Amino acid sequence: MNVTALATSAPPRSPLADRLVDNLIHRIGKDERAALPHDWLAATILTVRDDIIDRWMASTRETHAAKSKRVYYLSLEFLIGRLLRDAIANLGKNREVSQALSQLGVDLAEIEEIEPDAALGNGGLGRLAACFMESLATLDLPAYGYGIRYMNGMFRQRIDDGWQVELPENWLAHGNPWEFERRESAYFVGFGGEVTGNDAGQVHWKPAEAVEAVAVDTPVVGWRGKRVNTLRLWTAVSLDPIKLDKFNAGDHEGALAGQVRAESLVRVLYPADSTASGQELRLRQEYFFSSASIQDIVRRHIQYFGDVRTLPDKAAIQLNDTHPAVSVAELMRLLIDHHDLAFDEAWEITKATFGYTNHTLLPEALESWPLPLFERLLPRHMQIVYAINARVLREARKADGIDDEAIGAISLIDEGGERRVRMANLAFAGSHSVNGVAALHTDLMKQTVFADLHKLYPARINNKTNGITPRRWLFECNPGLTHLIRDAIGEEFLDDAAALTALAPFAEDAAFRERFAEVKRANKVALAAHIKDRMGLRLDPDAIFDVQIKRIHEYKRQLLNIIETVALYDQIRSHPERNWTPRVKLFAGKAASSYHNAKLIIKLANDVARRVNGDPSIGKLLKVAFLPNYNVSLAERIVPAADLSEQISTAGMEASGTGNMKFALNGALTIGTLDGANVEIRDHVGDENIIIFGLTADEVAAKRADGYEPRAVIEGSRELAQAVNAIASGVFSPDDPNRYQGLMAGLYEHDWFMVAADFDAYAAAQRQVDARWADRDAWRASAIRNVAQVGWFSSDRTIGEYARDIWNVL
Ligand code: 26Q
């Protein structure tokens, strides 16, 4: 080698860099010079995936050898987001991968950014399923997630002139290197048709149509790569392949009709949250994935253990809300019709196998299906539901203190008006455990929706307060804070989030507070740069970043926040001489496409933003932004940069909330009502480190019962009346002055969500926030105490409780 060659040669490549290039060439078909960022992303995923596969197979072998009980998490939603950073971090290969890529002139952070955000879910329930999958692998529990491989996930949101526009999402456009199609794991799923019986009492269901469900597997890596579990998502294939006779006769559409029909099952996620949209296709989706999953579980059990009667000893199936509740009838069908068990024995096995998690008490979100639809689509399951109902109602008749009214509430069939199948009652009856997702929510389940079922089966309802994975929601999204914590208290918290309590004394350490503030400021600067880049809006990183990001829903009360923002704007203009605290109000979230008021609230946030941001008399004191297309990746940017977390639902309506936990873990203070998990967050961080306001759930119920009169409340509050009237009269919508008249009239006329009732308390709490912010040391100390005290809200803790109390796998 001559001197010139020596001088210009690149540093030697690591073995990993060589593997990356090898994958780029042989699996992507590009050389280094031709590779685009997407090619590098795919090559990196394939390279990391190779390491994962070895552990994946080892995990499966171990489970098999130990004859372990398996956990099955059935969910119509898995909001997993991007997977590369998570996989690299959990394998502990951050430095190795980024160095190898940089030897190839590629920036890891840049390619991570172009990975599509897998949004196979709407919101909290779907994200919870994703956190649970990660914690199951972390706790080394053999577990499978079962769901649907939607071709189009949650819609992309564009904001056009302030209005939400829904665009199709296309996460599979560049292929998906994470997934493995398993053609051999395929099942028939039938719909409709007829049920016949013979003299021996055997029942035969002959469906009118059928599709094939094919498994597509994605590995889920636990912390430190200990275990790799499987997320098995079903896709649909037509049973009659392309009809060549039709195709040759020129009927191209007819030839493909079967595949198109099958594909419609997995085409798109229902973009509804907290409402049950009663479309037939939704019920078809629910049965499609339930049937395939239950068939797969039973097949695996027989293969490994031989006898279907030992199923509850070796399988625990958790129903994520009622969306998979038809699984109860499906397992009964398989046990009775295919495995020749008697009803009673099948019923005991079924109950011992299933657990059901409830995520909402909102009546409009409780799933029920018109009986004629259910019967037409699933005639055999309808018979089984009737048989289950007969059994449950017999037990109810025998029990003490259950009157006719209670019988009506316990029945799986709603007889009030058009008859409907109640999926929550089916799930409740078919499970040995029914859990709520926060302490308050579980109490309310016992008192309201499930009061009579609870009386009949008093040992069934239990609480499992939600959690979040600290890997994604601290280590990966906030490396600055993670390093700071590690410097202060060592590494134990990396494996046990509860060990974060060791950070508490550092709230009293002035030097630590200073470093903590620097980390937060850097996160705010980064978010501000992102917003400047995307929206052209300049934000002051020294202002309070006050954040409300979640699905847009009236019960979550974005409207309360916006009205208070308007009131504050008014106050600042009227009293510019006062010592106002600079604030940035950040909103993000999607509205269900059919939810008129939610979409109007998005428009209002944008109208207020335009007006406030363009008012020179306000300057830096107040800025408002609605960030488009909220998703997991955007949350990962926003959460670490927040100072104040808005958790302001009408008390009794938010089952838990999990965003509240993410913010507290990243050192934001919560302003919130005593709703959902806020109650337990307060218990952990202490009253002095959270700002609680407003009516309690009991007070809300009492006010409703007493006849609430919002008009009097609005007229009794000058600030509120002024803000509401300004919005109603078109101050923020000069192009269409009547735009918000209806929305504001709703507040005067009924105010279902008690915005007016809580307004003054909320506004006062916000001024308390200002006062606290003024004492920056005290604020930072509170923020540090939040970080220190919310390790309990790790999904590892939650999954540990499910494993011990419900699944019996610990
Ligand atoms: C039902 C039928 C038809 C179409 C759609 C639906 C549907 C889909 C999704 C109904 C509800 C959902 C989602 C509910 C949800 O996300 N609930 C949230 O669950 C979180 C995890 O437990 C809680 O923290 C939140 O409080 C709760 O709102």
C-alpha cells in the first residue's frame, strides 16, 4: 500500500458494518453508492432482525421445553409505532449500530426518522396493548399478541385552513421488513349459512362463505433482549383463487371479486375511539380475528399437550375490551362442536381461560350488535350465546337479592327496544376475571355498568392500574434525562422503574435541579425547532410548554382548555402591565371522521391559534399551536419537552389515561381532575406536586342528578361568559361568524361534560400554575419528584399483576 492510499483510506469497518453492506447488496439489491435512505433503513432492520431471530427461536424452544403456560393478548388494536429504535435499544446495540452506520456514512437517527409509524390503533387502548407486549417480553413471559394486519392504519391527519382532513395511511408502501408471513398457519373462517343438528345432538354449521386467515408474525423484543415474543397479525386471503375462467372471459373484476371481498376484512382500522360504530364489517373483523386466534391457540395446545381439557392450565387469553368478545362463543363452539365436550364442561374451561379488561363506561362505547345481524352472520354463535344466557340467568334467579330489573341488566340480550347482543355481558360472563384499568374506574364499574353482574359474581371484578413501558417512554424518547438520572442514582432504575424513587432526594440538590432544567430546555429547543420547521411558528423555549395531546373528544375537554386560553388572551390584552407568565399552548390529536363536534373543536383551536399568534400586542406571552397528525412518534417528541400535562376530563369519564403517566415520568407537572389514574398519580407524587381542580366523580353524578343548569353558571362567571360569547359571536371566525354558535349553545343548554361547572376552578388552577412557575426552583423540585415517584406506573408492574392475579403464570 502506498502513502496516498493510506492517507485516504476509510477507517476499518466493523463486522456489523460488513453485515449491513452484505444485506444491502444481497437482500435489498443495491450497492452502497446507489442506496437511498430507505434502502439503508431496510438493510439496518434486516441486520438487526437477524440477531432478533436467534433469540426468538431460543425463546420458543425454552417455552416448549418447559411446557410453560402461554399468555394470549387479543386486541383489535396494537399501536406499536416505529420499531427500529426500540429493537436496537432493547438489544443494547445503540452504539454498535450507530458506529457501524457512520462508518458507511449513514446517520442512524436520520434513518430511524423515516421508518413508518405503525398505527394499528386509535389511542390509549391500542398503545396499552403495545406497551404490554413489550413488558411481557421484558418479564420473560411466553406471550402472543393477536390482532389484525390492517393494510391501512389510523388515517393521516392534515390540517387544511384549520379543518381536519383525513388521508389514507399507507404504512406498508415500502414493504415491511419486520414481518414474516406464515402461510402454513392458516385457518378457515366462515360467515353466515345454516346450522343443522342430528339425532345424536351433534350440531353442524355450514357457513355460506369463508375466507382464509393467514398469520403474519412480528418479533417483540424485551428489555436487554432477554426474550422475543410474537405479535401475530392476521391477513385475509380468498379461498377461491382468481377465477381464471372469468378472467379469460374478460371479466377481470369478477375474477378478483373473492380476493377483494376477503381483503375488505383487513383493509382498514375503524377510526372510532370511545364510540361503537355498529357496522357489519366491524363485526366481521371481530369474528375474523377472534376465530383465527382461538383456532390457533387450540391447535397449538393440542399439538403440545394433547388434551383440550387442560387448556386453562396452559393458556390464558386476555380480551382487550369487548372487541374480541365473540371469542368466548368461538371457543365454546370449538369445544362442543369439534371436540365433543358437553356444554357444562366447555363452559368451565372457557371461563377458566378468559379474562376481560374493560376500558370505558361511556354508554355510547359499550358494544352491542342487533340480534338479527349477529344471527345472520354467526348463526351457530347465536345459539351458543342463547345457551350461555340461559345458564347465567338460571344462576341469577337462584341468587339472593337479584330482582327482575337486575335480571334485565345481567342478560346477554338487551331487550329494551330493538334486541341486541351485549358484548360486555358476554365477555363478563365468559371470564373468570374482569378488570378495570385504574382504581376509580374499577370502583365505578362495580357501581354502575356492571353493578348487577358484580352482585351475581362478586369475586370477578378486580383492578389493574395501567402502565407504560419506561423503555420507549423514558430511555428512548428522553436520552438526556435518562443519562442524568443514571449519573445521579446509578443503573438500577434501568431494570426496575420503581428504583426511580432514589431520585427523590435530588429534588433538594440545587446543582442537580440546574442540570435537570438544562435537559428539559434542550428538549424544548428541539421541539421548537421541529415546530418551526413544520409550521413556521417560532416558540420561546423559556415559556411554559402546556400540552394537551390525545384523541379529540368532548369528555377529554379540549374545549375547556381552549376557552381558558381565550380568557387568558383577553386578560393579557386588558392588563398588559401585569407580570404574565409566557405560555405555549400545544394541542394535537385526531377526531373520529364522523364526530362533528370534535372536528369543530380542532377548527376552533386553529382559529384561536391564528388570532392569538398574529396579535402583536401579545408578543411572546401566549402562543397556541395545533400540531397536525398526532401519532406515537410525535408523542415521543412532545412528551419530553412538556412542562405542564393537561389531564382535564370530566371526572368519572376517563377510564385511566396513560399520557398522564408518560408526562409525569418525563418531568411535567399534571394539571388535572380527580379522574382515572390521575387519582393514583396524585397519591404517588403527593398533593404538593400536582395541580388538582374541579368536581369529583361523585360530585359530577350528584350535579347531574340534581339538575345541572349551565346557563346560570356561565352567567355567574364573567371570565367564562366573555370567552364563550366572544367565540359564539365570531371573534375567532370572522370569515364565518356563526361557526361556533351551535357549539357554544350546547354549553348553555346542556353542557354534558360540565365545562362550565369546572371552568372557574380550572382557571384558578392555571393561575396557580403561573405562580408556581415564578418560583423556578420549586417547580423543578416538583418536576423531579414526579419523575422519582411514578416508576410504579411502569407496565412491568401492571403486567406483573396480571400475571400473578389473572393469568397464574408467576
Ligand atoms: C368499538 C366498536 C366499533 C368501532 C370502534 C370501537 C372502539 C375502538 C376503540 C371503541 C373504543 C376504542 C378505544 C378506546 C380507548 O382507547 N380507551 C382508552 O383506553 C386506555 C387504556 O386503558 C385508557 O387509558 C383510556 O382512559 C381509555 O379512554
